[in-house]
Amino acid sequence: MDFPAQIINLASLTVKRLWSSTRGSIAQLAAVAVPALSLVSIATVELVAVSASGSRVQSIADAAALEGAQHLSLAVDPKVIKERTASFVEAQFAGWSDAPAYQATYEIVDWNGQNAIRVLLSGNRPSFFSSKLPEGGWKFRGEATAAPVGKTPLCVLASGSSGQTTSINLADTSVIEAPDCGVHSNADIVLEKPAQITGRRIQAVLTATGGTMTPAAGIGATEIKDPFASMTFPSTNSCPFSGNGQANPVNYGPHGTYFLPPGIHCRPIVVKSNATLVLEPGDHFFRKNLQLQGPARLTGENVFLFFDHGSDPLLNAPNARVNLSGRKSGPYAGMVMATIAGNQPNISLPGSIVEQLLGVVYVRIGFLEVNGNGVAASDSDWTVIVAKQVKTTGSARIRINADYDGSDVPVPNGVGPTGGQPGGDGTRLID
């Protein structure tokens, strides 16, 4: 029989016997009954306190498991997850004035093919008669297991290694808007005030500082490998050119609409004021620059643009407009624009000029920069950026939409809904 039930029964039996004894005086009865009844009262109070403590230990275990599961959704190293969960538990007990002594165990376990965290708390508090009733004192146990729920699509990946100083850098008043998907840096995220990032989830392997990040960025995330590192592209080295190759451009305009078939484009291309260049469906490989002048237009559906070493997309012209949607099939399905060369080219997207950029923008070695003013890519059903470095400057914004079902451009494996981390919709207890 558990204490305090033992005490209650003993005291009740003592009182009952005294009342039934004809030889006991009132004084004798009072002398024994009063302490017995006091003991019953004390035991009752203790029982209530013990029950409340047991419930609180279980509540701490539940809350700790949910807290740890949030870090699981950041793909954080298991050791770090356990340390953060332990810190949470420590803080809960520190704020409990008469908390029992406790021991804690934290485990990362498999739950239906994904990671979950199990928290086991064992508490102990002294009982009556030097913890003889019950033997060893009051014992408490709390156990809970929680896992991330849902998934956060991956739409911005700064793939530079953790040895790099900064993978995502926002300057001035620039903004990255990714409300329905995740922003991840394999190194640091650095924002100059008042730059902003909004996302469904923001995370960095190293640090995340400055500006405003909504929600607050998680740090200590596990590095996400470049999903396109093994993708190959044809060489344009066979293109004939003399000097620097930029002196003999193909000019379109200054007026009219022109159509450019897919293939390797060896000469520089200039789209002059008031002209529209329509890229025909297919893969376009640029050996030299693609330049817009004045209010020129560059459009294309079911296209992929590749900029080789020595070429640049020079799109920053007054009142120019760019509307591109990516490939629907073939080896570059889901891609809209890419470069893999070192130093040059990088990809620069003027905010107010790039209206639609539907697909993956991929920069293997250099950086992607959004500059100027206005909102880039806002008319796209979805956009994904994978670049060694991501930069924004000025008052430019880039809008990263995530309506993956709204377009017939397929999302490549490793990004979007197939590249996200668990935990997009929160966490829940599973045991």
C-alpha cells in the first residue's frame, strides 16, 4: 500500500480503536487522536503536492520534446538538439521553487522514417521519516516523444561551404520574401539594418545576424549539399571569336519582335530599345553577353538560359522587362537560368525589371544578386534560388513564390517540396 494511504489507514484505525475502548479517557483519546488526525491532514496535503509535482514533471517532458522537435526540423546535429533540449529542461526546473532533483535522458529515435526526440525525466523528492515512507522518497517520471509535422519547401539555398564568410548578405533596405518556403545558408546570414528576410523557415549552419528575420532564424543547421553539383552542361569553347569576342554583337531592334531558336549563341546579343526578343522553347547557351537596352523586352516559355565563362546577363536597362519560364522537360527540366563558371559570370537580377522568373536559378560558383528597386520575380508561380552566395542591395525585393502546383514547369528533385526539411507546420507529441 502506498504512502500516504498507509498513514491515513493507520491513523484511522488508531482513532477507531480508541473510540471503541471503554477504558480510554477523553484525555487519553485526545492525546492520541489529535496527532493521528494531524498526520492524516499532513498526508493529504502531501498527496496533493505529490500529485501536482508528478503532473508538472510530465508537462515539462511534453514541452521539452516539442522544443527539441523544433530543432529537428532545422536538420540540426543530434548532439546540438540534445544540448538545446537539456537547456530547456534545466530552465524549467530552475524556475520551480520546490522542484525535485531530476535526471534526464534524451534520445533521437526513428518515427515512420523521420527523426523524433524522446525525453525521459526521473524526479525524486524526500518523503517522511528520512525517505522511509515511501522507501527512497517520492519518485516522479515524465516521458514524451515528439516529431516535426509537415515540411518546409526549400526555395533559397546559399550553397557555399561553412568556411565561407557569408552565404546570404542583404544590404540597404533590400528584402527577400519567401513566406511559404525555407531560406537556408550553409554559412552565415548577415543583414544590414533595415534589410529583411521573411520566410516560413530561416536557418543557417553558422550565424544569423542583423536586420529583421521573420521568423527568427535558427542556427546550427546541418549543411545542405548542392543538389545540382553533378549536373553537366555542354561546352561553348568551340565558338569562333576574335579578340575579347564582344566586339561583333548580334543586334535586335531598335523596334520589332524577334525570335531566337535554341542552341549555342557564340556572339554577343543586344536587344535594343523598344525591341522584343522571344527565346524559342529549348536550351539556350550563351558564350558572350546578353544585353538589354532601354525599354527592351526579353521573353520565353519553356526555356533554359545558360551563361558560360565570359558571358553575362546584362539586364539592368531603364524600363526593360524580363519574363521567362523554365524548361518543362529534358535534362534541364525545371531550370530557367544557370551559370557554373568561376568569378564571371555572376547573375544580376534588377528588381523592377525581372517580372517573371519561373524555375530554378542556379549559380554554382559565383553569386546571385538582386539590385536596384522594385520587386523581382513576383509574377512567377514559383522560383528557387541555388547559389554559392545570395546578395541583395538597394531597395530591391525578390519575391519567392511557392505555388508548385500552379505551373506545368516541374520542380527538380532536391529543391522545393522535395528539398525541404520536416517541420513546416510545427511539432506534435507522438507518444
